[in-house]
Amino acid sequence: MLTIEGLSVKRGGVQALREVTLHVDEGEIVSLVGANGAGKSTLLYAIAGSLPISSGRIEYQGQALNGMSPERTARLGIGLTPEGRQIFGTLSVLDNLLLGAYVDYAGHWRDLLGNIKRIANDDSVRERLATVYDLFPILEERQSQDGGNLSGGEQQMLAIGRALMSSPRLLLVDELSMGLAPNLARQLLGLLGRMRDLGLTILLVEQDARAALKVAERGYVLETGRIVAEGTASELLNSDRIQKAYLG
Amino acid sequence: MPDYGFGDYLQFVLSGLSTGSIYALVALGIVIIYSVTGIINLAQGEYTMLGAMFAVTFYKWGLPLPLAFAASVIVVILIGMLIERLTVKPVRSASPVTLIIITVGVSIIIRGVALLIWGATPYSLPEFTPGAPLTLFGAILSRQRLWIMGVTALVLALLYYLLERTLLGKALRACAINQTAASFMGVSPGQMSLLSFALSAALGAVAGIVIAPLTLVSYNMGLMLGLKGFVAAVIGGLVSAPGAVIGGLLLGVIESLSAGLISSGMKDAIAFLALFVVLLWRAEEVTPRLRSLLRRQSEVEG
Ligand SMILES: Nc1ncnc2c1ncn2[C@@H]1O[C@H](COP(=O)(O)OP(=O)(O)OP(=O)(O)O)[C@@H](O)[C@H]1O
Ligand SMILES: [Mg+2]
């Protein structure tokens, strides 16, 4: 579904990615492991179209993504929960979630200019809202509050819920469990597993590499912008070198 | 000092509110563009001039006033969008200060072209509903001033609906809050930038057309209105739509009271004194914004 070949990306003066080659097949969870500054976030941003690429190719469902803007990759079904949540603090929780469904309405001016309540009542949106509220009941309770008034963990739930609202085909998750209680983090990883079973493809960056690899099919290890190891999740989990460096 | 009664004060306040409505519309345009694109558009006043000029022109061509009004707003919206595509889009990554200077250039060009097209002689537009002024509790108010307040209220209601009740408005606000995150939702920052210019042009044009019957319509009428709008926007904190409205109304009333009670020659001086006071009084809120603007400038250069 996603094929990356020889991808190099510069950030500031830094060569953040060097000749990265990897692929993610339809319906699998692939975990990206690496120390701070290894280039994990950079890779996700580059796929989503938010960073200029110095060389290499990104292909998604047979289509080249090089030079494509984030709004276009979003409309192709690539969802991203960015590092640091980045929710819209002065918009309500519900508005944040509805913006997640914006991809469905981009260019449909009548819907865009109609009362937003109508959108919230569209069958497909209502269904997705119900799913998100089912996962995170607290979001329903707080739906009319400003997103910025949520706690850190609740904001992370909102960020994930917002990404799910676009019903992406490929979900890029950066630091899934950031700020979440261990319990909820584990629950969310399990949820990703269930969503994978329903057909979602996931590229996952997660601090807790062991937990991430347990739910993933395969994994890649990034070190200073290079892929230094790859394999099935169990191969990586059992490799001495990786255990020492990342699973400590 | 003359002996003023209640009716006189009421008159000062009401006429201040109507002039303030104009400032509020201009200020809103500045706030919308600034929030979405980070650009302080110092050409905002020119949209009022263009609105008034096109309305006068269409009216002289024989269009009924309401049609001349609508046609002028549409033309000015198109001009605003064209300006965005020609000046903002190609240099999106330029520093904020560069962009401000570009908007100053744009305003000079618009004034120059207007001078070429329409000449230096002022025009006038008839009042929307001519007739004797109305008297209210001793205050005398021209009908056009009621039109100004009514149309402004309608425009504010429409804008409120857009920003608070539609997905497009939320997308615009999301873009103003965090452009990158908004683009991950499928919101196109380029489209939102274009939309913000279209909205601001519409607001400016409406302001220019409703004030036209009370003023001389000439190629340079936008200069002072733009500056007053900027003062009002700063009073309101530069990023707040309600703030811009309050700032505009406040400025209008202060001006009108000082013109009535002190001297009409003081009007403009008072406006800029108000800007000065506000910059000191709200320094904590406004200065960081201006400072971060300058900091981004030095980052671009550095
Ligand atoms: N905005 C930026 N400007 C310049 N360099 C950056 C920027 N963001 C990241 N970098 C650099 O790019 C490299 C990769 O950063 P990246 O954020 O992708 O790492 P990461 O693997 O996500 O780390 P973490 O686990 O801390 O999130 C680092 O060397 C970092 O210093
Ligand atoms: Mg990161």
C-alpha cells in the first residue's frame, strides 16, 4: 500500500532521513522504532506531504506522493495524528472531531456553508462520532468545551479521535501513548489491532517499543535517519541488539 | 463649552456608533486576514474606496442602487482574491515584515490606478432612502446612519453564522489556529488564505458603500479609513473578531464625543492618541504579537 524508496529529507541543516526504504502492506501494523531525534516524526511528516523531499520516492496505492500537499494526501485517505497533539484549542471538542471529517466535504460548498449541525447528523459522520465516543466517553461529556481546556491525556484522545473521524485507509500515528495512563495506552494499542483487523493500515511510532512491536506485524529501526534493522515483530523483539538498545 | 442636553449626547453616541460600524468592518477585515495568513494587510482601507467607487460607477451606468451595491461588492471580492493570488501566494514564505511592506505597495498601486481611472474629483452616492433626518429623544440622525448600523448588524450576523455555525468557518478558524494541523485534516491553507481575502474585501466594500452617501468618494478615501480600522483592530487585540467590533465602535464614539465636546479638528488626533494609549495599556497582549512578528523576521534573515 505504501512504498518508500531511497527517501532523503533535510530539516534545517540536518540530514534527518537518509536513503530510507520501507514498505507497509495493506492491513498490517508496522512499527517504527528509534531513539529521540532518529527521524521518526520526520518520516511521518514527509509521507503526509508536510516536508519537502530532497530525493527518493513515496508511492501510495500506486500513486506517487512526492510533492503532494498534506491536504491532498489527507483526501487520499492518509490520516496523521501528529506529535504533540496539535488539537484546535479554541474550538470545541465536537468541532475538532467534525473537522476530522472535513476530507469528506472539501469542495462541497453547500455542505461547507450549511449549518454544521446537518453535518453532525449525516449518517456516516454520526456513526464515526459514535465510534469515537464509544472509545473515549469523556469526549462526549466534554463535547461542547474548548479543546484547549482538556487535560493532556484527553487532548491525546481527541487527537486520535479526530484522525479516526476521517476514516483513513492509512493511519500514521506519532507517539500514540503520549500523556496517557499506561492502562489506556495498552487499551489503545489493542484498539489499533482491532482497527487493523477491520482493514485499516497503520504506521506506528511509539515510545514503548516493546508494546508497539507486540501489536505490530513488522517493524523498522531508525538510527540517525537510516534504517538499521527491519524484520517481523518477533524477530525484532528477540534480537539481542535491539533488546539492548530499545527495549531495555 | 456649550450647554449640551441628553439629546446632544445621544446624538454624539449614535453618530459615533455609525462611524464606528465602518471602522469595525474594516478592522474585522484586518483581523480575519491576520488570523489566517499572519499578514497585517495595510491595504484594507482601499477595499472601502473600491467598494464606494464601483458602486458610484455602476449607479451612474444606470443600475438601481441595490444592484450597484451588490455588483460592486462582487467586483471588489474578485479584486481581493486577485490581489491574494498575485501578491501573497507567490511569496507565502516571505517574512511577515516583507509581507506588510507588500501590502503597503498594493495600497499605493490601488490608489494610483483609482486616480487614473476615476480622476481626483470626488463623487457622491445618494442616500439609500433620502428624506428628512429622524429625531429620537432629541437626537437628530440622518437615515443613512441607520442604514450603516443596520447593514453592519446584518453583515456581523452573517459573519457570525459563517464562523460559528458552518464547517467552512471552523476550517478557517482551524487554519488560523494551526495551519499544519488543519492541512492534515484536508483543509487547504491556500484556499483559506484566498477565502480570508475574499471575506475582507467584501467587508471593506460594504463599509465603503454604506458610508459613501455621507462622504466624498475619492481615490484616497481609503487611507484614513484603513488607518482607523487598523487602530480599531489593535484596540481589539488584533486576533479577536468581537474585539475588532468593540474596538471599532469604541473608536467611533470616542471620536464623535471628542469632536462634539472639544473640537472637530481633534478627531483624527484622538484616534491616534487612542492607538498610542492602547499600545501602552494592552502592551502585554499586543506587544508580544508584534514582537513575535519581528522575531520571525529576524529568523528569516538569520
Ligand atoms: N523543525 C526542525 N528544524 C530543524 N531540524 C529539525 C526540526 N525538527 C526536527 N529536526 C531534526 O531532525 C532530526 C529528526 O527529528 P525527528 O523529530 O524526526 O525525530 P524523532 O525520531 O521523531 O524524535 P522524537 O522521538 O524525539 O520525537 C533531529 O536531528 C532533529 O533535530
Ligand atoms: Mg518524534
